[in-house]
Amino acid sequence: MSTVTDIPAASPAQAIAHFQQRLSMETDCSDVHCAMAAGDKDFVLLHVVGSAESFSLCHIPGAIHLPHRLINTESLNKWSHDTLFVVYCAGPHCNGADRAALKLAQLGRPVKIMIGGIKGWEDEGLAFATTQKDAVSIA
């Protein structure tokens, strides 16, 4: 028996429940990019870390800068209560997206984390917005 099989795999029903739950809380860079490229942006993409200056220099096109520390009822008033927020941070080494997702959920807002963050976007070879004219910051 290998270390792969020494613990039995979950049943298909358990696997379905697990992966449906994960996908209800996560999306990835490719899915976000494809939705935006197709004009199917039915979510608000939030860049939740860093300064307004660093955001203006490099961020995902279409993202709004709202650092997790500034997420509150007032900062969310411009969006309807059922708006889906997709949050991202620097990448796997950063927990800013987790902090933002927790705050949004505590405020009763639907939220998903874009796994990989900026690093994942870069790894996918996707383009960044790098001009201040593209920068929308609430910070």
C-alpha cells in the first residue's frame, strides 16, 4: 500500500459535497479573466491589500482597491446587498483576501476568493493594469 492509498479516498458523495463547497467560496484567475473578457462580469473584483499608490502601479484590470481594513457597511453602500464580491491579495503567501472575505461574510455579503491572487494572475500570463487612469481606489 502506498502513502497515496493508505487512507482511503472519500466516497463520491463526500467528494461532491467537498468540492461544491470549495467552489462556492473560491474562483481562480482564469475564470475571473474569462468572465471579464466575455463581458460576464457579474461580480465586483476587489484588490484588498496595499496602498493606493502601489495599486495604481499594478493591479488586475477592472479591480477596485478597497483594503480589507476599510471594508465596512459604509464602504459597501454603493453596491446592492446581493452583489458578489471576488477578493484577491498578493498571492498564496498573503492572507489579505481571507481577511477581506471574512469581513464581507460577517457583513452578510456574498464573497469568493480568487485563489492565487496577483501571483496567480502573473503565473497565468495575464495582463495587469499599470496606469493610474485605470485605477479606482476607495482607500
